[in-house]
Amino acid sequence: MISIEKWRFSWTLVATVASVLTLVSVVHLFLFPLVPSFDYFTARQQIQNSCVPIKESAERVTNRVWENSPPQLNLDHRFPADLHNAVVYRNAPWKAEIGRWLSGCDSVAKEVDLVEMIGGKSCKSDCSGQGVCNHELGQCRCFHGFRGKGCSERIHFQCNFPKTPELPYGRWVVSICPTHCDTTRAMCFCGEGTKYPNRPVAEACGFQVNLPSQPGAPKSTDWAKADLDNIFTTNGSKPGWCNVDPEEAYALKVQFKEECDCKYDGLLGQFCEVPVSSTCVNQCSGHGHCRGGFCQCDSGWYGVDCSIPSVMSSMSEWPQWLRPAHIDIPINANITGNLVNLNAVVKKKRPLLYVYDLPPEFNSLLLEGRHYKLECVNRIYNEKNETLWTDMLYGSQMAFYESILASPHRTLNGEEADFFFVPVLDSCIITRADDAPHLSAQEHRGLRSSLTLEFYKKAYEHIIEHYPYWNRTSGRDHIWFFSWDEGACYAPKEIWNSMMLVHWGNTNSKHNHSTTAYWADNWDRISSSRRGNHSCFDPEKDLVLPAWKAPDAFVLRSKLWASPREKRKTLFYFNGNLGSAYPNGRPESSYSMGVRQKLAEEYGSSPNKEGKLGKQHAEDVIVTSLRSENYHEDLSSSVFCGVLPGDGWSGRMEDSILQGCIPVVIQCKFIFSTTLCPELEIS
């Protein structure tokens, strides 16, 4: 056997090595052994029973109890609980059963030799150069606009819905296009015959815009009338777009249409003249090219972020979670047709996490075809390709996904995994619902919640069909992320045994109706045959994760969270939409379950539409709908800060904690048929 950690794979080399190994056995005297010893098969005995996750099924737990395993540690003695039944782990209190598991696992777990399979299966026609081969399954992940076993079939994604006499470009949709439609992505561009054919004509840009009917009113777009004379003009006195030279426009020598904008990813500048990096998962891990959100992996690499090596990759470039590794090269290596899978022995600590490499419709295609670059991502890139953090609250899903793909606990060996993560980017699905005909929610009665449920169910069906892991525990060791406002309320019934990661531990009412005021997210009309009758959140198995907050250099430098008590002059602070009684307020009576409206009625500190303040208006209590110009400073100068629901969970919990303000959660304990809180009393 021979260690080839720093060699690049060549199958001629593999065949040569295999031949040499049959003739020269003396190499065992001085080279590292590369096959797992018999100790490997008992290595899992080294893991203490205390490391067994408490949420696993009895079957999984039973399978983790081996003969002659070392005795359990007395964690009650080593990590005593406090008066609140919590233990301290890494200087933070944890709920006892969770904290003890983490503490015990961290202190006693030993490295084991884990066999990772490096895939060698080939794909039909090498995916025709229009996709990436998954060398574990031998299946292609096709780019936007292509499908089939070899990605050779072309799909035409229309930008517009079918036309009618009244609507010659079809009914409105985000992708609506009066010019050239790129049917691989359902995106609109100026097209051939213009000076800048690749300049986007996004949404209202190509249609006539009507002036406000009265002062202060917004402009309106007539989706039945294209504005081709203007956007195609070469007359500098008209508001053009497709032929406007950026330098002349910046110098104010020509006019341009203000409704046109550079909304697509990978382009910056007022006229989309600056190409920049698009946002991809982990930016393709340095082993591929990010093409609008889809990683086009280098030869020998695959996965949503090109982080998984195949047998054709170089070991010196393997990710840290697969190194250091030693390779077991089969003596009977068949180098024709499918390349053989190789076993790499890697030292790891539990728990081990397997991440499914799902088809691209659940991740990459949702990123590649998005019409607004800021949708569902936690970052974009500037003209120097430097990171620009977004304030997209749902960006945590992307950040979490990228983190676990690079985690030292990640494994390619599903047989040894403790947990299985199913990466469905629901933040992209639900923000992109109805942004193109192929993502229409029309068949779901306009419900984004129903459309998203369908994506999760399809992901479940995919892993049931192609992998053996689900049925072992009925999915209890599987993890799903639901980022949207009401969490996992709209999860399909088939996956409810699994663990759900959400932003809101919603235990309101008896979970039999939706609390959101936004109709498209309401899940009341989803039939029980699809959703079942499960709760929105089960504290016995699900976890609440913080929302994404963009790093703010000013706040970090100012250390506003450390503001002392004597500088916090405001007793209570809340800034946000307070409902229909205030200018630009949400009109629905069910918004915020009536909590914000009730708080404003009692303590409103800025005048409502009638010029009235709250009944108990006080100088040191601020409840206002007026947008703060110094939001972070306002929080840091307050003692208590309100965390009130909107359509669902609120990112104000994180805002409060980051500025050292004590969060005050006001939530309805009982939700009535009107989704209001009539019994809420504030005093």
C-alpha cells in the first residue's frame, strides 16, 4: 500500500501502482498502512454512550451500544445543574439534557478512523458540458435550461404568461419581458440589434410608466403597453436604456429611463456595465466557476459548492474535513467505463453529518435564475469582488448551509452518519414564487406556502428513491431548515418526524390555523392530506436559530452593547409598523395578531392619523412607527426593547441582544379565530 496524499490521480498511474503492489510486498516495511485495520470496526466503541444524541430513535440508540464499551461518565457529578436545571458549557447555560450531552461528548469523544467513499461513477456524455456530474450517484446536475440524463435536452422557460387581447404580454409576472427573453433562465435583456444586447430589461423597465394621478402618489406601470420607442432610442433627448452609453449618461449628456435598474446578479453600475462575481454556495470552494448562482465545477469535483472530490481530483486540494486521508487502492482496479470508488480513511470526531447533494432545482437553480440579486442570500459582491453583506433576514439559511458544508463533522459516509441534512433553500422558493411562469403559484391558489410545501415533498421523495437512510429511523435523524415567517407550519406531513430548524418557536394556539396577516403565506387552505395535522414547532425535537444580521463595522467599533445603565435613558423602545391607525401602516386587523396595535393604542409616542398619542404616553417609553435614523443608537440607549410579531417571527430579538437591550417578548398565548389578542392587557 502507498500513501498518495500529495499526488494527482491518473488512472494510468493507478493501474501501474496496482501492478506494482502485487509484485512488491516489501513496501509494507516502510510505508504507511492505508487500509482500515480491524481496530476500525470496533473504533465506535470508543465513543461514550453519553454522546448519543437524545433525540435519536430507540433503534439508532440501540445500535450505538456495543459490547465491552467503556462505562458512562457521571455527568450529574461532573456538570451539576443549577437552580434552573441548566448546566454551563463554554461559559453559557444550557438546558440540562442538551448541555450534558454536548459537554460529555466534547470531553470524552475520541477520534475514530472513518472510511469515506470517494466517488468514481461517471455520467452520461459527461453531462454534455451543460451540468455537473455527481460521481457518487452517477447523475447529472444540469444548468438552468437543460435536463436529461446527459443534460442534452433543452428547456425553454418562458418569460411571459400566454397573451390575451387585453394583455399582449400576458398577465404581470416579475419576469415579464417586451424584448429578448433568455429562455434558459426566464430573464429579460435588450437583445441583438442594440448597442448593449446583454443589458437587462428588468420588470418595469420595458413598459410605459404613468405619472402619479395626484401629488405624492406613486407612479404606475401599464403592463399592457411596451415602451420600446424609449428604451431602444438612440436619441439622447429621450429616456433610453438599451443604447445609452454609460459615460455619456453619467456626464448627463443623454437621458435614461429611471425605472430601469441593474437588478440581476453578477452586474453592477447604473447601466450594468461592471461585471462582478455572482453569489454561489461557498463560491464554489475554489474548485469551480460561479455562473449566476450555479457552480460549474472543475473536472474531478462535484457538489452544490464543488467541495466533494472524485477519484480524479488531487488529494492535495481536498477540503479540510477530508484530510489527512489515506487511500485504499483496490488491486483489481477497473479503469474502463466507470472508475472505481476509492476508500479514504480519515480521522474524525462525532457527531457526523451527511449533507444530501440534492438536484439543482432545490438550490442552485433557485440562485441562478433569481431576478433580484439580494433575494435569499447573505452577501453579494462589489466592483472589486469584495463581500457586501446584505440585510436579508433570511440569509441565515445560506450562511448555515455553507457552514455545514465546510464543517469538520461532515462525512460522505451515510452509513456512519449521526444526522442527515436535507438542503432545500426555501428562502429562495418563497421569495421567488411567481417571479417567472415556471415558478408560478397559480396551481397553488397563489399560496407561496403551498408551493414551498411541494418543493419539500419532492425533496423527500428524491432521497427516498435514491438513498437508503430515511427508512432506518423514519427520518428522525434528518434535519430540515424552514426559514420563512411561520417556520415549519407548512411542512409536508411525510417529514414531520424530522428535526426542524426555524426562526420562530411558534407554539401559539393548537397549531390548527395560520397567524400570518399576509394571505400568500397563509397555510389554512392547505389540505390535511398534504400537510397533515402537525404543529408548527415541537420543542422536543426542533431548534430555533437566530436570523441573519449583516455585520455592521460602526456598531462593532462603537461597542454599543456595552452602553452602561446610566446612559440608557429610555425605559422601553419599539420602532416598527403599528397598523392602519398610522401613516403607511398595515391595514389588516390581524397584523401582528393585534399586539402592535394594542401597544400603540396604550403607549404610542408619535401621533397617529388622527393626531393622537397613546393613552399612557410617557417620555421614557417610545412606541413609534416613524423610521429611526439612528436605530442602533436608539436600542443601545434603552433598557427594554420590544420583540413583537409581524406576519411571523421578528428579527428584533437579535437587534435587542446585539445592542445590550433586554428583549421583551410580547406574544399571544391563545389565538382566536380572528388571530387577534383581545384579552391582551398592558399596564
